[in-house]
Amino acid sequence: GANKLGKLLYQSGEASEAFRLFERIAPDLPEAKHNMALCIERGDGVARDKSRAILLYREAAQAGVDDACCALGYCLASDAFRDLEATDPRCLEDGRLALDEAVVWLRHAADRGSGEAMVHLGQIYERGGGSIRRDSSAALALFCKAAEWDPKAAFYAGNILWDQLRDGVGSIDKCIEYYELAANGGVADAQNALGVIYEDGWGQGLPMSVPKAQAWFKLAADNGHAIAAYNLAALLERVLDLNVAGTEVDPTHRGKINSAIEHYYARAARGSNR
């Protein structure tokens, strides 16, 4: 149909033509209204106007478009958190109302299986604000469920589990499970987090492992993670110092380690460049 053609035009870079098509069919097709809003929110093929995008998202959401529920919730939440940082009482009230509405729409989309909505809703519960009480347990449950589809959600779950460990509760195995799920999905932050965990160990539950720490730091660094590049270089320095102390080290091997140290410190200094 016409909506599918509009999506193909958008994906091929013909955003202006796609928007005109969405606009023409939107009165009779709520999905096209959602696609219109998406173009307007991003400024693709039309002037960017977040307020107008929110109005269209709301109309599409009220017509039963699940993707519009998620998009509307996200837009409302991002505006709400900005208003909740203000000092003007009117802004604070606007932020509270917007966040309440965001939770309603995101919950609707999450209940219908939207992993993206689960992540956005989890982030709201993790942060709290307005009349929404901070609830890390609710956030964790949403992130764990969304982790089935989204590696980033697994990373967020791992972060909460790590915070729980530092408070003396939880399981290091469960934390590792979610960080590894995220890391194997390409999330460099999770790869670096695993490097930190294996570098230090975790009591009787997880012994220190320099080879594992080195492997995870290297994977994250090679994926453009500047902090991991620094962590890897610092770890290699310590390994080299331990190898040198009281023992003979093959000069070639030592030279390779020194080259790696210089290389990864340089990457860290450049930022996230690969």
C-alpha cells in the first residue's frame, strides 16, 4: 500500500517525497500519521517541530498504533525530565503531568511486547521524578525482559545488578550473565564493565582473571571505547612490571607489550577513535 511505499521512499533517502505521501494518506491511516510524526520529530523531509510531532504521535496512539505509543511516551518523558530540572513551579507541574502521561503510553506499548518501550519505561523508573517514585526493582524487571531483544537493555540490567552487589545484595553470576549478554551483542560499555570486574575479581564468587580482563578490555577498545583502551594499557603496564620483576623477559615479547601499551594509551587520548 501507500504507507509501505512511503517507508521505502524514506529508507532510500527520499524523505521529502515520503513525507508528502504520508501526509496525503494520514487522514485515513493512523500508521501514516505516526510516520509523519517521525519525519517531523527528526526533521527529515520537513521542518523539525517536536510539538507538532507529539500532537501527531498522540493522535496515532489514540487510534491504536503501538509504535506511536512508544514514540509519544519517549518524547513526553524527555521533555518532562527537562521541565523537572527547572525552578519555575509551572514547569515543574508541566513536567509532572508529562511524565505521568509518558508512563501510561509506554506501559501500554510495553504490555503489548515493545522492547523499546520497556527500556524507556525502565529508565523512568530507575530515575524517578515528579509523581513517579524511583523503583530500581521495577526497572530491573523491565530491562531483563527487554534484554531478550535489546543488548543495551541487558547492559542496563547489569548496571542495576552491579549496584545491588555494591550494596551487599544480589549475585555476581547474575550480573555477569547480563553483562555478557550485552557484551556479546556488541555493547562496548558492557565489554569494558566485564574487564573491570575480571581485573579486580569479586571475593569468593569470582576470582580475578587477568587474561579475561585483557580480552574484554581489548574487545571494547577495538570497538572504539576510549576508557577501555586506557584500562587495557594500564593493565598491560602492570602485567609487564610483574613479568620484569626478578625474571628475564624475552626482549621481543617485551617490545610487543610496550608497543601495545603506547597504542592503546594513544587511542584513549584520541577519544573513541578506532
